Amino acid sequence: MFDKEFLLNKLAENIRVERARKHMSQELLAEKSDITPQHLYRIENAKVCPTILVVANIAKALEVDLNTLFTVD
């Protein structure tokens, strides 16, 4: 079983990695995900626990499978 902090940190890291891979700014990813840049910043820094719908929008904007963002290896 994983704790909340660990999962939020992995999610944050996976989003940052995928965003960097796509050479996408936080502002552009936020716009494509229909969230504010401030909210994306908080997600990428594990300050908030996003809803599954927000994570799904981020995955769609990054053109990755939802599972990619939840990988914990």
C-alpha cells in the first residue's frame, strides 16, 4: 500500500517528466488541460490532490495514457 504523499509526489514527477518530454510550458499544459497555471503548479509540486478528471485532462493534453501518470516504479 502506498501513502498519499508518495502517490502525489510520483504523480507530480510523472506530469513534469511528460511535460518536459513534450517541450510544453506549464502555461500551455494548463490551458490545454482546462485548469489555471497556478493549479498545475500546485499539482506538479504535490501541494494538492487533483481529481481524477483533472488528471485525465492532463493526460489527454500530454497525449499519454492515464496509466503513464500513475506509474510508480
